[in-house]
Amino acid sequence: MFLITHKKKLTQSVSMFKVKAPFIVKHAKPGQFVMLRIEQNGERIPLTIAESNHEDETITLIVQSAGATTKRLLELNTGDSIQDLAGPLGKPSKVTGLKRVCVVGGGVGCAIAYPIAKALRQEHTIVHTIIGFRNKELVFLEDEFKAVSNHMYLVTDNGSAGRKGFVTDILKELLLKGETYDEVIAIGPLIMMKMVSEMTKPYHIKTIVSMNPIMVDGTGMCGGCRVSVDHEMKFACVDGPEFDGHLVDFDEAIQRNKMYQEFEHEQYNDACKQK
Amino acid sequence: MLNTSQVKNKMPVQDPIRRISNFNEVALGYTDEQALDEARRCLDCKHKPCVNGCPVGIDIPAFIQKIIDNQIEEAYQIILESSMLSSVCGRVCPQETQCELLCVRANKGEAVAIGNLERYVSDYHFKNIQFDSSKPILNGFKVAVVGSGPAGLSCANDLNKLGYQVDIYEALHEAGGVLTYGIPEFRLPKAIVKREIEQLIAHGVNLITNVIIGKSLSIDDLFDMGYQAIFLGTGAGLPKFLGVPGEMLNGVYSANEYLTRINLMKSYEKQSQTPIQHPKRVAVIGGGNVALDAARSAKRLGVEEVYIVYRRSLKELPARYEEVEHAVDEGIQFKLLANLKEIIGNSEGFVKEIRCVDMILGAPDQSGRAKPIENPQSSFFLEVDQVIMAIGTTPNPLVTQSTEDLETNEKGCIITQDAWGLTTKNMVYAGGDVVTGSATVILAMGAGRQAAQAMHQKITLEKIK
């Protein structure tokens, strides 16, 4: 069992958890994830490590209510335990040797983008961040991003916080203005990562995206997380989760995420009823 | 008194009509009378040919004689000297190509049903005998075993008996490896696997789940933690795909994923939160035991039409004969001499049908089996809404990729320097599927035991130095 040592609500639907995990902390790096199972009958889901804290041997997870399991997880509090937690899995983000990087985060993807932005900053990289949310109530980590960015841009769909619009609107402006980057790192909904990748392609700016497909084990065993990258089959859990956004088949990935839509809907309703 | 019957006592099984709607074990096990009757078929040969066919060298005639003497626990103890997983091996070992193949009775009639008797003995033990919680006197050394499948468990068992503090590291949340995530409940009840592991823990072996060696901890971390030697029994868990068009469609599973969702995650139970698709028609690609496990699981999930699509003929089918028989009884349809060419999807990206071609058998290939050759004019379509790829697995690279001086061959299998499992890295041993590529439970067990002996010798030698 893995003890939740601290829980903090970030928004209505997003919470931050610190979980005791000595075996994971040791080698965890930005961009890596854990597999988690809340309870005996629970499913195994991947969650990205937002931070690893060596002093108290905890990892930080930022969780948004997205399905039945995350909903159940959000109901847990400080002092509760998680049945199973394993990691760190996946390849770490490459954060060295870059001079200028634009980090783009969308929604809960910001939780994954933040440690990468922070790690880049520690490498003395010039970091521009663009973070986007649906509305003001959903904004989180704004101050944290500010602290690690040379420039930070906040957008919301309805303009209730920061500028009105999408992250791609800002990125477009920056690129048109002649900003140059060694790399753009985009983490968020598939459709956002697709749009960002399409936007940077004509500028030949290497664009890294973080895939979050359906997984069972997270160690390369199931192959459920396969993604087409440059027409080649890759497993997000062991070959990724980060890939070259210009080579990822996003339409296929979007379709693959719908595999269990019906079941997930039922499970989500069950999770709500149990409450 | 010798039983001169030329045929085995038939293993009682659950009725096919009933069993396709449940996941309970198919084979029910011998009654006491059947076991005694079968045991009496054994000639108790002096030269014991059957023992040579057993990868772990169980003294088969000796345990069978104990059944005749109605000393069933003594029979169990004889098996235990060579195999700690008799309840598993009695169920899943391919006896027909091992011990039973060499049985003298097979020269005229059927071999003695050694596997069924082994199972009978182990079932008796588990039903009637309490846990043995005796712990060996520790010798002051500790070893790490990576992976809790058959290779790791056997290695751990032997090292524990020799007085080592043994810690087993398992990446998943449950131990057992392929016994837990791969082989279905109806062929190997999970309660049996659990019981074997609990017995090991009762003897003082530590089981640490949720730790992925190669990710959570490296091999060198383990040495830093004070382990004298390390055994790698990480198996062959990486699924292969064919590379045909349509493998990314929704409804295409690797057999590994399909079986893991069912066996490990229990997605067939109402309370399980792990989803699995419930299609009408499924094609399982491949002809090994894993393919049959997937097909028969699909049947039990209520799939109406289940096809096995296999490139060669029934004769070459690598699955055990018993499994094929059970599958046929359960209504699995065999599309033999057929090769998958393409998976076709509907507008929403879900599987709609597959296209195959007929095959003709040619001269034997490298594997010694007839080489299947395509008849390109023979395209045919099969309407299915799910495809399960059961065409083999390769070793998981997490450990080897993260350990510089651990060499692998072109197939990703760990290279061992001798028959005892020593790898290219000092004090690191390996055995089972990670060395051989996917093979059998019993071979993995044998490899685990041999490595345990080698590790013990090496550590003892170092001590003297």
C-alpha cells in the first residue's frame, strides 16, 4: 500500500497528491509515469509523475477527473492509501542541450508540462510557456509556471483568465513574430498536440508530444498503447511516452482512445452512484 | 496388481456446454479410485525411462508406487524434491512430449497418465496438509530474484532451502508471471498459483511487488543493496504483431493484452473495473497454447463465433493435443492453412472483417515443419469484429536495456555462458523464457533450479576465498 501524505485541491476537478513511493523516487525523471491501481478490483491506469521529492520519498501526482478511476482517486484524502503504484516508466524527457524552448500545456497536460519546464530552466534554457484551460476555475499551477518561465502566456477558451483563445493562437503569434525555438514541447489533449504539431511543421521546429494512450501493464507487455510514429508501430509505455509530433498519426490515436468509450461511460456512472 | 488396460483412465471434465459459460477449471481431477487404477498401470521399470523425459527429473515411478501404497503425502514429498510447482505442472506440462513419451506402456497402448497422477497428488496435498512454515537456518547471504514466474519461483525455492535470504522482485501487482497473467483460470486456477506462492513466503522468501527492475531499481542498485547474486527470470513478455495493414484498428488485441485483461485484471467479473470488448465474432491468429487460451476465453465471454486462423495444418499445430480437443468440444472453429493478410475496419475505426489467403504446405523449413506457401489467388474474407494476435512473444528489454554489460542475442534473449545460466555480467544469472524465448513452464523451472545451484556454488567459492 502506498500512503497519501498530502492532498491539495487545485481546482474543482483537479487535485494534487503526494504519495510515499521510495522505489519510484530513486530514479524518477521528468516525463516519466507510474501505473496505479487504487483498490483490489481497480483497473491499472498510467499517470505522469509531476514531481519527485527525494527528502520525503514521495512523488507528486496531479489528477483530473477524467474517468471512473480518476474520479475514485480524487475521493481519497491525506492518510488514505493506494493499493498499487509502480514506476518510473517510460523514457525521460530530454532536457539537456537546448537553448530556447516553448512549452505548451493544455488542461491537465500542464501537470506534465510543468516538471519539464522546471527541468529545462534548471539547465539554463530560455523557456517560454503557453498554458491553456477551458475557464478560470480550471486554471492551476499558474504561479509555478511563472516562476520557471522567461515568458508565460495564459489563455482560456472564454477569456475568464488570461487571454481569450487557444494555446495555438499564442504560438501562432509568437512564430509569426519571428520567435525561434530549438524545440516545442506540447502536452495536452490529442487534438491540441495535433494542432501544435501542424503549426510548427512549416517552421521545421522539432516538436515533442507526450502520448497518453490506453495501457494495462505499462511495461511493454500488452501492446495496447501502440502508436504509429512515422508509419512504424511503437509502444508508448517503453518507446515513449514522448514522440516527435511531426511523425505521430494523431487521427489514429484519437480513434484508438475511443475503444472503450461505452464501458468507460458506464463505469463513470457507477463511480458516481457509489459516492 | 498390475492394471493391464491399454488405455489411460480418462480425465473427468466439465461438460462442454456448461463450461463455455464459466471460467471454472475444465479438468476435474481423478477420483481416488481412478488414481489408484491408473497408478497400477505403471510397470515400475528399473531403468525409469520416464524420468529422463522430465526436465526436472522427478522420480516418477517412486511417486506412483506411493499412490499404490495409499501414501499420497509421501508421493507429494517425492515430487517436491524435484519440483515445487507440481500442482501447476500436473496441469500445464506437455507430458505427451516429455515423460509420457518415453513410458514403456506407450509401446503398446497409451502411456501411464503421469500428468494426471501428479495433479492428483498435489491436489491431495493442498486439500489435506497444512502450510509448512518451517524456515531454513539463514547462511547470512542474500540474493535477489527478478520476476516471479516459474523460473524465478523455482530458483527462489532452492536458494531458500540452501539458507539464503531471497527477495523476489515483481513488476506487476501480483506474483506468478505467466501463470497469473497468461494461463487462464479454466486451465490453471489462480488459487493454486497463489497457494504455491504463499507456501514459498511461509518458508521465508520475501515477495516485493510493484518494483520494476531496470526502471525502479537497476541491477547495480541491487548489488549496492547487498545482494550477492541476482537471478533474472523476467520471461518473454513483449507481444509480436504481424505487420499487416489494420493492426491499429480498435478491436485488435495482442493475446498478451487480451489474456492479461481477463486473467490478471479479471475483466470477466462484474466488479472488475477493467474493460474488455464483447464482440460477436473473433479471429485468433496463431496455433499455439496461447492462441487456444485466448480463443477459449473469448468463448467464455460469450463470443458466438470463435475462429483459430493458423497457417499450417492440424498436424503442425503447436498447441497441446488435449487443448485442441477441448477447444473443438467447445465449438472453436479452426481455419487451417489460412494466413492473415489484412484487417479491415469500419468508418469508426473498429474491426469489420479480415482478409486471408489459403496456404499450401511445402518442404520442411528450418523448424522441421512443413513450410506454408501462399496461394495468392485464393483470397477470402471472414466477418469478425475482433482480432487477437497470438503469434508469439519476445523477451522484455527493460532489464537488458538498462544494464550495460548484460549481452543479448539478435532476438533479445539474454546470452548465457553455460548451461547453468551465468550471463555476461558477473554474479548475474538468467533462466527461462528470457534466455530461450517463449517455451514451457517446466523448462523455465528447470533453468531456475540449475541457476540456483550455480549461484550457490559461486557464492560458496567466493566465501572460501
